Amino acid sequence: MTDAQPTAQDIANAERRRLIASRLQAEYDQAVAWATEVFGPGWSPRGRHSLVDKAEETRARKAGDKMQAAATVYDARNDQGETRHFKLVDGRPVECADYKEGFAAMLFEPHPTLGFVDQTGKWHAYHRFSLYWAGFELYEPRSAESLAASRVKREERKIEKQAEEFPLFAVQIRAGDLRPEKRSSGRT
């Protein structure tokens, strides 16, 4: 294997990963603080239920942005496997029985303008909000050196695969003197 020196892209990717990991860790730490405040020590956040307005869903999908929740209910679990829920009221965590109680009427609130007409001709409103669940994701980001090593390994495997596909030219392919053209996947 050749020496894997990080490229500018490897360094930029490592920094992006570090920023994402830092943001995810901060979100988790905040949820831990809220769970500890409402339930006491020993409770770890497991995930969150979020209600997102249909208009916000559409906006975020078109823009490629993160959706902003209209309301969120968090679940926390202790060492005995018990699960409890809480939501924020005026910035303070408040326990609720489950996500349904936490969202109350918002969960099934009808949309004021979107809906459908059934076979009998009666109009029915869609729900105003979509329900999402997301677990807390934490990871240790890889260094630029590690990303560079992985890139080099991928490139070596690609060369080896090409050498296997074209055994008559394997020596030239491995030496870097020949790169066979990519075959069409049949897609246009």
C-alpha cells in the first residue's frame, strides 16, 4: 500500500464530519440535561418524536434544508429498560405519558386547505402535521489521515478489480499505464 497523504478534500471532509459530530453531541448532551432535570439521574435520551407542518416539509424538501419541527416529544430510558417521555414547555422539560399526550390535539389537527374527496363526494382534510421519529446519533469522526487511507484502499481495490476483469492487461493496469474505459450501465 502506498503512503496515504491527506488531500485538501480529505481535510475538508474530516472537518465537516467533526462539525456534524459536534452538533449531534451537543443535541444529545442537551437532551441528557433535560431528561436529568425532569426524571433525575440515570435516564438517557433514546429519541424524539417530531411534528412537522406540511408546508415546512415541502419548503425543506425543495430547499434541501433540515425540517423545523412545530413540536417535539423526547423519550428517555433508564438502566432497567423503563421508558418515559417529556416535552418542552416554555423551555423547561415537562413529563408526559407518551407522545400522543405530548402532542395532544396537534397530532390529528386537520389541515385547513389540503385534503381529498372520497367516492361519495365528501371532502376530508389531511392531517396538518407529519409525525417523524429519530434516534440520537453519535459517532467519532474519522481523521483526515484515516479518510486518506480509506481512499487509497478504495482506489487499490478498483485497480485490482479492473486487472481481474482484463487479465491480458493486468500488468499494465496495475502499473497505471492502462485504464480501461468504463462500460455503460445501460442508463441514459
